[in-house]
Amino acid sequence: MKLILIKPVKKLGKIMDIVDVANGFGRNYLLPRNYAIRATNANLEIVKSTVQQLNEKNQKGIAAAQAVMQKIDRSFITFICQTSDDGKLFGSITAKEIIKKLQISSDIKAYIDIKPIKTAGIHEVEVSLHAEVHCKIFVNVARSNTEAQEYLKKFNAALQDTNNNVLVEKNSSIS
């Protein structure tokens, strides 16, 4: 029995897949639970047009996410918070606060999968703007603006030092 899946089914397929299953499995499980519809000519045409519309919508979403990525990739966001003497925050900075500070337009849904930040310093965070579009930002957490500038200087110095070491390693392997 040929069916078109309208919901993802584990070990069988994803939405809009055309699958060939046993008659009993289709009649007794997939069709009554609205996991699938019969693969008639009319339904196949509907699926083709729906898939095409979804692909176009997906491409527009990717283009919009890439435009946002160009703006925020490798950018720094600074949070001024109260911290203890050893650099631990009183509270934490969550993914929701980072997204709010990024000020991304409402049509793009950003997703950040991090544990709450509880220490001062610069933290690297990966932002997912779309399933296929990701970028990195840096979150600078400090007690004051001057301390934030110090963290930034240390970060840039460490970054330059790392780049110099990479150049030295490349040059030594050439000779």
C-alpha cells in the first residue's frame, strides 16, 4: 500500500515522504491515527505543490537568516553585572537575555543552547538562526565598563598570540 506521510514516523520516514507499507500496517495503524494519507494522483499533486511551497519558504528563511548572520557574526555583547570578588555573578545570564540584547527582528527565531553564564569574562556562544545557519558571538560579562575593556584587551591579545603560534607552526612545517 502506497501512502504519503503527514507526520513523521520513526523508522519509516518524515513528513511528505511517499512510503510503501504492508496493507495491515497502513489500514490499522497509519491511516486511523492520521499519520498518513493514501497516495492517490490528486494527493500526490497536492504534496508536490506543498513541498515546492515549503522549499521556497525555506530558501527565504535561509536568506533572511544569513542577512542577520552577516550583522551579528563574531560580534561582542557586553553585560554589566554585579559579581563577587572571585568573578562569580550574583544571578546568571540566560540565552533569553542574550537573544533580547541581540535585538534580532521578530521574523527570525534565534536559538541559543547554553547553560546560564555565571562567571565574569568573555564567553563564546553559538547562535542558531535557522537549521542551516549558525554563527558565533562573544558575551563579555564584567562589573564595569573599564573591566569589560580589560577583558576585551586580554581576549584580543590571546587571539593574536594564538594566530602567531599557528603561523609559526605553519612556517616550521614548510621548511
